[in-house]
Amino acid sequence: MIPTQPARSINPIVRPDGSCYTAYATENVWTGVEAYSGVTWGNSVTPYTTGKDYFAQLIVALKGATKSIYIAGWQVNWDAQLAKGVRLFDVLLEVAKKGTVQIYVMPWDDTPPVQTYDDQTKAVLEAINGITGNQCVHVNLAASLADSNAKFYSHHQKQVVIDNQIAFIGGMDLAYGRYDDATYDLHANADGRAVLNRYNGCVAWVGSVTKSEVADPDLLVGMYDTPVNRTATLAAIQKGAMQIPDGATYTTLNPATQPRMPWQDVHLQITGPAVADLVRNFIWRWNSEGGSPSIPLPATPAKQTVNTGCGIQVLRSAPLKMRQAEYKALPFSARPETPIKGAQANIADAMAILIDKAQHFIYIENQFFVSGFGLAGNRESGDLTGPADVVHSNNKYGIEATRVYAMWDIDEPPQNKICEQLATKINAFIMNHKGEPFHVYITLPVHPEGKLNDGSIMTQIHWTMQSLVFGTKSLLNRIRRSFRARDLVDQNGPDSDWKRAYADDNTEYESIDIKRCFEYVTLLNLRNHAQLGDRYVTEQIYVHSKMLIVDDLFAIVGSANINDRSLLGSRDSELAVLVMDSKVDSVNLCGDNKLRPTRGHARQLRMAVWNKLFGITAGGERAATELKDAVESPGAKASWEAIQARAAKNTALYEAAFDFIPRNKTPYNPLNLTNPGAASIWPRWYSTDPAKKTWGNLGLMPFDKAFWTNPQFNAAAAAQLAVTAAQLNEVKGFITLLPIEWTKGENNNLGYPTALVVENKTNANPLQQPTAIAQEDVSFTPTTEGKT
């Protein structure tokens, strides 16, 4: 036996007939390090896996409010679509007319060059008071209270609480783009979507709206707030006008030729004792940020006497400065007895506990994956290559200004340990040859939301690929090291020098075929396609979820991404819940007809998400029905094999039809057609002479406006349209493989401070880059004509 961390297993107690007794013992999965809250039982939790389902229930709950509504978000848009023909403004206006409900809204106070329309939301929602004659809507813009470089970080919590009884929490802001369903429809004008709700931040917008369709909330504040402007603006808003886009040309997506970007996210509805912890979070934040009027804390809930229903621990990432501000805003009698010692990193702590407890599988769905990866590989220390060189050359002064502004931690590597923790768990199974199967599934966006000619996006892709693939201690290379250590033991015995495979400077792992890693890990992206008139279009389905599920027993859902901003605790504020259902079942989890325990909420949530991603929820010809068994038995070898096979087939079909999408191999290389090499970050580029850094450009990319002038799928003549249609009809479900060779051999690290790199809201022109890094969860990209 190799002396490594053991892979623990559960041996069920079996009845005489062979079935398992149900286990009711409580497992210690709760975090106690600087914990924001303890665990409460007796909660009811309802998951929502589409924006449409969440918003439909939210509308009902908002309209049923009798006393109070608390809304917090990174981005809250007054005209965010909640149903066909229904905006957030419409719902809150109806509630405000009651005159009995106090409505508190707390978006993030955005930092240039980011544009979340927070000031416009404040102006419009507060105007409801004048419309109704009731002083009941209060909007407070929450600034970042990060422990350093506060201008670069954000208030990132997402929650709604109604009457202190019903709470909604997860990854979905009340913002543009989130209104979506299980079909991931690409038609930008479907379901009544208009203006900014026709959202795609990854392409250059070439459509426009007329002045009559929009309103300018800036006319409601300051010197522009004249009686004439206010009357006309509010009349237009009440008649259905939407937020005016940046730019005098009213530029938006063109639904005739451009796809919207579909949204994948998860949200929860909670009732029960845990709501009190979420109420407390909002009130603490509101009062500490100077919200007016201040909100009194409700009475402390009575002590619990039940442990049925769902156990919930509310988790936070909270900088020390934020916690200190909350403490100072509390009345003396309400201040916690435990002294504040530092930042809260509850979400990272809870994720580490669950990863350590995993026995059969882990499912991660997240917007980002940037984690400690050892030393950077992939020519990171060399000159910039190809497109990155072009973009940097045209914005080197802006990037340097960002580095000066950041002041410190400019080039620090990612510090969070999610990558290491996952690899350590997998290592235990590889080294111990355990009979129990084990697998990690990770679903991510193919790249952060934004254009591929955006320097911040390019840098983010660089760090993601280092974390997953290229770094010396990347997730895949850590697994390769474990395989190398196992091989050394098998070849030379347990007394051999097998530990050397883990040494920082050891490169023996490079001899291990990277494909062996996929016995333990599946890396997925999501994509959809549609026909718009004379063309086919495709777009990634944007994974925005922040979710971790272990063994269908435990689940964490919230606002925290896998990166240092979210997990270290000292940067972005975050909010999540760890849920453990008391309802226990025994199921064939690993496909070997051995019954293993699962818990209701985690299993229900994971199955709902997988059914959606596999097209089974949407149904029809798109359903990947061969994956139904995988939904039931995620721990089975046959399950991950089937999922990878379907994702690989879908990937091949998409790459055959669309040569510009991120991929493993470049579609062009006239110098070496038999071995084209890894695809560039702009797949239509190819290297003519890497030594001299000369490049050939074979076509436009979606960030170019001219790209949208003509059809871009692989159909040179109209007769081939039917061929392309037949190929794309073979796509089943929405899963594709993450391209692990994409950008191999390139250095796309443009030099932005690594601790700050996130999605960026920039101009469409690659020659016009901002002078500061933007924040997370970008939901609008100004056009070249617009302002930032």
C-alpha cells in the first residue's frame, strides 16, 4: 500500500434481501473557520436551472410581498426582462402601489470602465416613489470594501429576500441575458427580447434600435432633470421603453444575422430558518454601506428543535474591511461576541471540505477556473505571440497604467487551492488502486464573456489554460504526475523513488499521455447553433453557475467563482449556501448495482442540470437520449465514457461547420497541411514562421463587424446549406469538449495584474483597450461608437 491520502469508502449495512438500510447519521460537512453562520435545519429548498423558471417564481413572490423586499446584486437592471413583456420596473411599480411594502435595492457601485447601468437603475427605480406617491423604494449603490485595490473589486453577492420569509440565492442577477430556458435559443428577438436583453458580449454588435424604443434615465438626475425631461422620460418608461445603449447610434445585436448568447445558471429558493441568516447579511451590508433609511435588525430567531428538511449553512467571502464596516454599523447590543479577526473565506473552506469527503464523483459548474498551477508553461516567459502581440502593441501604455494603478501583487500567481485539492483527491484513487470508481466533471464556458481581441479576456484565457492544462502543476499535469508515480511503483516496487514524480522540477509527467487523465476528469463546454435566414450561426452557452455537488449528497450554490477574487475572502464579497438534505435514498450511483446513499436536494439538482445540458429537458430531436443512464449513475465508468463520446462527436460537428470557434487544431496551415498544429486564440490565424513571429490572417473573427456581413459557416455555395444542416442535425444535447490544446505554443499573457484579471467591458476595436481592468460578470460590451 502506498502511503498517500486514503480514498475513503462507505460500506453500507445490508438487509437479508440484499437491499441497504437507509442511513440517517449527520455528517460533519460544515465549516467553522471565521464562519458567517452556523447550520440551520428545517429548511425547504427549490432549485431553478433556468432564468425563466426562477423569474416566474420571483414575480409571484414579489407581488405577494406585504412588508419588505431586499434585492442585492452585482448588476441589477431596471429593465431586465423577467417574463415576456415584463421588466423588473413593472413588477416593482405594481408592488409599490400597495403603499405597504418597503423595497430596498443594492447593486454594486460600478467602477469605470465597467458599465452595469447602476446609476440608471437607481434613477428609474427611485422615480417609482414620485409615480405612486409612496416613499417606498430605496436604492443604495454598494462600493467594494476589499482589503486592497478596492477599485478593482466588487460587491458580488446575489440575493432577494421577501418579507423575511422567502429567499432566493445563487448565480443569477436581475440583469440582461439571464432570461433563458432549456432550449438555449439563439434568436435574439425571441420571447419579446429587446435592446440590451438581446445580449451577446462576445461579438461586435451591428444592429440598432430606434429612439422611440428606448429611454435615457440620465435625464432624471442632475442638471438634465427638468420637468419636461422627467415627464417625457417617465412616460416613455411606463409605456415600455428600455435602457438606451451606449453610443449615439443606438447599437445592439442584429437579430437577423447575429445570435444572442444563451445563459446557463442555477438559483435556489429557500424558506425556513436559514432565511434569517440571509436577511442579516443584507441588513448588515445595507447599513454598513450607508443605505438610507437604515434597516433595523429583526428579532433573533428562536433556537431550533428540529433536524429535518434541509440543513443549510450560509457562507460568505467577506473582506476584513467589509466586516469591520458591518460591525461599526451595528447597535452595540447586536454586535457579535466573537471578535473579528480577518476576512471570511467560508466558501473556499466549504469547497475544500466537500472535495475531501468525495467518494465517487464531483460535479463542478463554474464561470471561471483559475487556481494555483505551479510554474507557467506554454512559453509564458517568452515574447507575446500572434494576436496577443498585436493587441499588446496597440495598448502597451494602457496595460502599464493598470500595473502602476494596482501598485502591488502585480504578478502574483493564483493562490487558491481548488486545483490542488481536486488533484489530491484523484491522486488517492490512482495510487491506491481502489476498486471504487471516481470521476470529476467540470463544466465551464469556453472562454470568459467578452471579445477575443480584448486584452483582459486574452489574459484570462491564458491563466485558465495554465490552471487546467499547461502549468507544471495544472489540474491535468498533477494527474499525469500521479500516473507517473503509480507507474514507477508498478515497475520498481513501493520502495522505489516514486515520490520524485511530484517534485516541482521533475518533468517525467510529460511522458504520460494526457488522454489518460480523462479516466478521472471530464472537461466540458456548452454550445448551440441556429439558422438565421441564409446562414447558420453558433455561440457558446455561457456558463455562469457557481456550483459544486459531491456524490449527490452535498451541494454548494452561490455567487463565488473559482478564482482568487471570489475565494480568498479579501477581495470580492460573495454569498453562497451549503445544503445537505435530511432525505436519504439508496441508488445505483456507480452503475454496479450496489446501492449507495444520496440526499434529495443534491441529487435532484444535479440530475436537473444534467438533463438540461444533455438536451433531455428540451426534448425532441436534440435530446442525447443515450445519456439517460449517465444522469442516473454519474459515478459509473460507462457514464463518463458516454458523456465524453457525445461531447467529442458534437465538437467534431461544430468544428466542421464553423472554423472560427475555439478548437484544438487550427483549420489552416498551408506550410504543414498534414500536421496543422494547435489552434491560435484566434483560430483563423496561423503561423507562417514562429521564429520570426510572422503570421497569416485567413479570415475575420466575430469581434469584427465585417464578419457579420456574409454567412460564416462552412458552406461555399447555397447547395451546401443542406449538407451543413444535416451535419448540425446530428448534434445532440449541448455539451462539447473543452479544447485542451487551444492556444498551445502561444503566450497570451498581456501583462495585466494577475490578481485582477477578469472579464472586461471594452470597445469592439482591438486597437482601443481600456486603461484599467474591469470587474466580474460583465453583462454589456459597449461598441466602438460608445463610451466606457
